[in-house]
Amino acid sequence: MRDILHISMEDWEGVWRRNQNVATELAHRFPQHKILYVNLDQDFSYALRTRQWNKVKSIWKNGMRPSRPQKVPESPNIWLFTPLKLFPNTLRLGQYWNKVSLRRQVRWATRLVGLDKPFLYINPYSAAHMPGRMGEWGTVYDVGDDWVAYETTEQRQQAVKRDDDDLTQRADAVVVVSQHLCDLKREIRDDVVLIPNGVDVERYKRVAADASPPHPLTEDWIHPVIGHVGTLDSGRTDVPLLIKVARAFPQRTIALVGPINLSAEDEKDLKAQPNVRLVGAVPHQEVPHIMKAFDVHIVPQQVNSFTDSQNPLKLFESLATGLPTVATPISGFRQYPHLIHLAKDAPQFIHAIQTALHEPGGLREERQREAENHSWKKRVDELVAVYEDIDRKKKLN
């Protein structure tokens, strides 16, 4: 194994998804190697345009330079680095300079940390300009979503596709989370590796066995609790379905836990439901404790080409808790009809919740046994095999 330069699509302190879990498992497994985890950049021009004066002052006081990499206390061989972006990408010259500046900043951080010919792990398609310029030994492009399908304008779709296709062609290895993405990428190359998402099974086991009092956020919830964990996004979440669920169960708490990225109208409509609790984002360590208060877990996602490309973390978290789960037939969940209650419209969804509230107890253990097949440890075993294959090929050449 080698040091890793990890270009992430998520901030370390944000919602924990694939990036943080993979980096943490690799750091634990290879303590002699260093990982530089690159957060999303601080966007100075955006802070200026939106009058975020505290952020503007902070960047200015730091001399318009990024801060030095900082160690992660619980993982001493992981360093966090947050680059600084000065210009809007809408300007062609600004976009060019931002890319040049990002590479310089990251190379500076790699020197400070002391990475030695690291593997370059790229999650965002926007880092297509990096391979071959970072002093890396080899590049892995890890694709978690079909971002071309996410964009709503043809111009943006074409721009994203250029970067995505370029990275797919140039990376030493391409890893994807879903069969849908695998099929897309195999139109460009035939050696794509499918490694789905995973779950920290042991953490959920510990919480399930813990007899401590309920999490403070859950103390006033009325049981049975119908709960959802994950980002609420108007482009992905079926908000009208959520509202119908809330109205169908007026005496139940509908707990919605996770970052809120809704339109003003959608957020207003949800807040208007007296039994809905918009909890917002919580630290990732607390998620299992909050889910312990759920009686039924719901996943009301829209079914479209973008969500079809995903391999939702919520699937494996659902299995790890053992909770009865009701979901729309999105990618991942439809592969487990014997463990997940699938429903394609509001009447079916509401009926499935009623069924889930009275399901036999044996299914809980069956879900938890299935979750053990999808631990992050097993997923990282597969990723390490990809790194080793790159290393072997490089040495032969």
C-alpha cells in the first residue's frame, strides 16, 4: 500500500458518506501510511457575493491563503486540507486560474504532510485536471452518482460529461457504486470495478445493545415513530409523498433527520404538518442512537435516472438497524424485496407503513445478518485489491 491523496466531494465534518468511511478504514488498516483528505474548497468569491462577511474576514485575516493541513485527532495518519477558491467558475479565465491554484495548493499540502508518490483517489468529476500533475503513483476515480443526469441544462450536462468521460478514460482504475453506473462507464472502458457502499455494522450493534436513555432529540417523539435519515432535497426527495404520510398518521411523529436542501415552498409545506419534526443535520456518531428511536424507517425518494445511478447508504443503515423499512422502488432497495417493504405510490406507501408496524420480529435479525455482508471493512478489502492491481501493473511497466 502507499500514501493516499484523497480528493473528496464531501467535507470531513459534513454528512458522513463513502469518502469519510473509506478514508477512516484505510487509515486504521495502514497506520504507517499517510492520507491527505482534501475538503471542498472555501469559495471566497461566493462568500463575497452572498455577503458572508465573517467568512470573508476570516479568509482575509489568513492572508488570502489556505490554512495548513490539520491532523484528525481520532485518526492521526489522516490530515485535512481545505483549499481556497478565489474566482467564480462562470468566468472562463477564473475557472482556469482556480484549477491551477487548486493544484498548487494541494501540492503544497502534500509536501507539508510528506506524502511519497501517493495514490490519487478522486471522487469529484471536477478534479479531471489533476491526474498526471500531482506527483501521484496512480489514479482511482470513484464514481458515486450520475452527475450528468443530475444537471438540468444541456450546457451543464455537456460540461460535466466532458470531465467525467476524461477521468473515466485517464484513471488507472474506475470504481462505481451501482450497476447502472457500471453499465454507463463500460461504454468507455471494460475494466470498471463495482464496489457498492457499506455500513459500520459494529457501531450499530453497539448502539442496539446499549441500554442508555433515549437520545435527547427523541425524548418528545410520539410512538410509533416514522423516521427518515438522509438529506432532504427537492430534486431527490418525494416531498408530496412525505406530506401524505404525515396526514395519514396524524397521531404519529414523522421524524426527518438530515441536512435540509429543500425549496422554500417544500420546506414550508413540511413545517405546516403538526406531526413533522425537521431535525436537520446531526453528527454522524449520533445517527444510530437517533434511529434507535424509530419504529419504522422510511425512504421516500423520487425514482428517476439520477437516483437510479445511486447505491444509497440508507439501505445498509436500514439493514444494520434491523428496522422495518418502507421505501420507494429506488436502486439498491429493490434488490431486497424480502427485507424491505417497497411501495410505488402514496396508497401503497401508507399501507406498507401500517404493515411494517406489525411485522414479525424475525425479520429484524435477518436484516442485521444481511448487513454484515456489506461492512465497510469488506468494501475496503475490494478497494485495496484495486490499489494493489495498479501497483503491480506500474511496477511491471
